[in-house]
Amino acid sequence: MFGIDVHSLEVLVPSLVGVIGISAVMVWAFIKVRHLMNEDEKK
């Protein structure tokens, strides 16, 4: 029913890489903001 061929992989892999990349950047930014907020409270 759902066949994985070369064309499907050519479309699916870059999309997954993009989603994973954007998610990683969002998590990194969230951690960075929390760190900066905690630093600011200590002053």
C-alpha cells in the first residue's frame, strides 16, 4: 500500500532533516534564554 521508492526518499529525507534542524535550534534557543534569565536574576 505504502511503497518507499527513491522519489519518496528524496522528498522525505530533506523534510525530516529540516524539521529536526528547526527543532534543535528551537530547543537550543530555549535553553540559552533560560540560562540568560537565570544569570540576570543573580545580579
